[in-house]
Amino acid sequence: MSAVLKTVPSMRPMGPTDVERVLAIEQDIYAHPWTRGNFRDSLQAGYSCWVMECEGQLVGYGVLMVGVREAHLLNLSVARHWQRRGFGRRLLHHFIDLAVGYEAQRMFLEVRPSNVAARALYADSGFRELYVRRGYYPTDDGREDAILMGLDLAAGEAGVTDMP
Ligand SMILES: CC(C)(COP(=O)(O)OP(=O)(O)OC[C@H]1O[C@@H](n2cnc3c(N)ncnc32)[C@H](O)[C@@H]1OP(=O)(O)O)[C@@H](O)C(=O)NCCC(=O)NCCS
């Protein structure tokens, strides 16, 4: 169980001036982080990019790509120091709410099979594991599969029933 969240974090859209701080967190928490260009491209493409702040610090962020009736969560991250305090769950639910607001019917994401924490968070929030994308992620010595997970937004927490 996460520690009780004593301070309520706030969400705001990510801007170009956030990218350096976001990148510092990204490089700290991922072995194969997004690049500065990935974040800049996401902002320029008009993806829904948000940061979470708490006690004046940037504690998390995420990127949601919204298409026709579908949303795809491309990044969800909490700074190492702030993990296991409920922020990841709050961030995820912020993006689920956004997807619902955009009238998406389904929401998808990829996760590494080795990422026990993220898989538990997604499963706990109603995402179902749909299928495996072979060799999707880079690793130090090759490639790692990705699990595609989906949430049926039209059916609340019922989960996705069809393949995309
Ligand atoms: C995955 C991540 C976003 C979770 O954020 P967080 O703020 O630490 O998670 P929360 O405190 O909100 O925990 C929510 C749930 O996630 C799961 N979880 C989180 N950390 C976990 C861990 N170390 N081990 C197992 N389950 C974990 C639990 O189910 C937890 O619920 P519980 O507290 O009731 O047990 C965060 O660990 C992170 O940024 N990791 C590095 C980047 C990453 O892997 N992003 C996801 C890419 S797909």
C-alpha cells in the first residue's frame, strides 16, 4: 500500500520550459529514456502532455495521444523520490479522465513485462493485458517484448474485449 498522500498534487499542461526538468527525471528513472526531441515532438504534435507538481516540485508527468475514439498513453512517470505515494495512480486517473473527456472509447498503453510496478498499477485501474508486441523495447543486450494493455472507457472498468 502507498504511503498516505498528505499534500495534494496539482496538474497543469506541460510547456516547452518544463522539458529540461522532465528530461532529468526521465533519464533518472528509465534505462532507455525518451529524448529531449521525443518530448518536444509530443508538444509540437499537440499530444496531451501534463506535469504534476507537489510542494513546488515537478514530481511526475505523462503524455497521451488522442485519436479517433481511441487514446494511447505514451508516457507515465513519477520522479524516483516521489514514487509509492499515490502519485502514479493519480496521474493515470487524470489521463483516463482526459481520454473520457475526449470521448475516446478505448485507451491503450504498452508496458515492459519486467515492469512489475506499472503492470500492477494498470491492472488495478482496470486495464487488461491484450497481447504481446515482440521485441518492442530496446534493452542493453537486445530487445524486450511489450505487453499491450487496454481499458474500455465506454464500459467503465469492464476492460477491453476486442483487439485494436
Ligand atoms: C510505475 C509508476 C508510474 C508508479 O507510480 P507510483 O507513484 O510509484 O505508484 P503509486 O504510489 O501511485 O502506486 C499505485 C499502485 O502501483 C503499484 N505499484 C507501485 N509501485 C510498486 C512497486 N514498487 N511494486 C509493486 N507494485 C507497485 C501498486 O499496485 C500500487 O498500489 P498500492 O499502493 O495500493 O499497492 C512509477 O513507479 C514510475 O514512474 N516508474 C518508472 C517509470 C515507469 O516505469 N513508468 C511506466 C512505464 S509503462
